[in-house]
Amino acid sequence: MNPNVPVIVPDFETGGIAGWVERHGLRNVRAVPFDRWLTLAPGLRAMLLRDGSAPGDSGLLVEYAGHRILNAVDCSDLNAGVLPARVDLLMSSFSRGASGFPVCWGELLGSEAIEAYVARDAATVVRRVCELVKRCGPRAFLPFASFFVEAHPADATIRRVNLKTSARELCDALQRARPETFTLDPHPGDCIDLHDLSVKRGREARPPSWNFSEHLAPVEACRHFAPLDHIDSLLQYFAWSGYRGDLILHVIETNDAFEPCGQTWLLDLSGPRALTERPSTPHRYLRLKVRADVFRHTLRHGLPWDEISIGFNARMYREPNVYNRDFWSHFQNCLPATPPTFDGRRPASVAPPRLRPWPEPAGT
């Protein structure tokens, strides 16, 4: 609607985030440093804060007319625990459940272990938010950034297992932990006045509805992307990615029900090179039974692998049972900004470009 609207993104060391935003047609994207006020208008300024526990997460502090709003999103360690004073409104996620772990690791963990993990994780999130509110001491708290549901019928099993804390449950826990903080269980159209914390209620939420075909059409169109029928193109993709690690990746393409229906590859990502069997020497092994259309859509367009993991689009298994942090961090945060090409050749890996921060406006 307005491709020239100003967009602010963090100046992460990995670079490239502005490129992801620009892919959607936005042209006025600024990469700004952390921990520095950016003046946007008279009386209005903002500051980006880094998440200490994740390389690709950040929060936002906004100050307007003397009032401060801190949006922690889903950061687990916002600004390494050093939080701003005099916050009027704190916004934060309130539930677990976006990660593919543990619900997509049934073969590795089993149903009882998954249920136990989900229960512990849910309690941990509530405890973390309560501790955040105690440290920050805001006048008001707004549950935010956890309103999602596995709506597609193909993900019905995940929806049953992947239990989540509601906004109301989180507000009730906060009232017990810090009764002096006002909490709001939000509905569409609600307005809160930061002067006196009065609330003007909007409408009641309508029953949700989804247009699956609109969003799935471009994904399903990649199911028969011919270059990825060939191992040379797959090796070309992993050369483009720039990742080099001692990991054996086993990819099995499936349909929506995770029944094999496409190609199967075994790759040594230290090369990368194709294998016919697992090495006899000790090695890390990661198997993905992944929906073929999602896998090919992700590779074809050079998208972060959140499309696969957070989208519940794979069933995963690993040996040893240790988080492959280097692999997931790279494919979620460090891919080149320019999509790969598939021409049958194997080019040298391409490093992600380093963003040049935009000059800050006068008065910053």
C-alpha cells in the first residue's frame, strides 16, 4: 500500500535483515544500531534493544510525550537483563509453543517426554514473564506476541499436543506475583490510556477464519521445482549457504502426512558432498522428514529455515541427542541476502553482505 513507509530494523552483526524486508517491496528500510535513541518526530523517539540469548531477536523501547512503552516481544534475556526505568507499558509474549521442539521430535523423545517438556516449558514461560515484570516494574502489562494457532487440518496432531498458556492465565499469574501492576487481557480494538490506565474496550473477537489457499499457493507451486530433483542443485544450494560443519544431513521429502513421496538425500555438510551411506566414524547426524513443497519453497527462495522448524513442517531425529546450535543458527540467521541460483554449477559460497547503517537524523 505504501512501499516508501519508513521501516526500522536492528543492525545485527549477521547483516541481511533489511534485504529480507525489501524482498516484500518496501524501499525505505533503515538498519539502526542497538542502544541508541533514534528521534522519529518531536517528542517521539525509539531505541532497539538486543536479546542476550538469541542472535536474531530484539526488543523496542518507545518514548512519547514522557511515556515509555517497552516491547520485549519474545526475548528471553532482553538487553542482558538491564531494563529501562519508568516504563508505563510493558508488552511481552506470554506463551510457549512456536518452536518445533519438542513436538516435532516424537521419534526421538516419545509422547510422554514431549508432554512433560511442554508442561515444564509452559511454567517456565509464565515464571520468566513474572520475573521480567518484577525487574522492570511497569505500571501496566499487555500480553503480546503469542496469539497463534496451528489452524491447518494437516497440523491437527501438533495442535492437540502443543498446549499453550492463554493471555488470561498469564494476567492472573501476574496479579498474584505483582498486584500493583495493571494487566490487560486484550481484545481487538481495545485502547489503553497511559495517563490514567483507563481502557476503552473494542469489539469481541470474531470466530477465526483462514484463507489457506492464498498463503499455500506459492508454497505448493514449488513442489515440482525441477532443479531440486537433482543432487547437483542441492549441493549448489548448500555451497551458496556458506555453512560448513561436521554434520550429516538426511533429508526425506514427504507429503503433508509425512509419508515419503519425493527425493531422499544424504549429505555431508562439511563439503558439501553427497553420500550413499552414513560414515562409519563418529559423526553428528540430523534427519528431517520434511514436507516437500515447504522444503523446496524454502531452498528455492533462500528463506530462513524457520519456515521448516517453526512451521512444524518436519519431523526430526538426531544423533547424538544434542542441539545442533551451529546448524540452526546459521540457517535461521546467517543465510546470504541474495537468493540462490540453480544452474547446475557449484559456485563458491557467498558471504552475507554487511549492512551499512543508515545515518541517523538530526537531533538523535
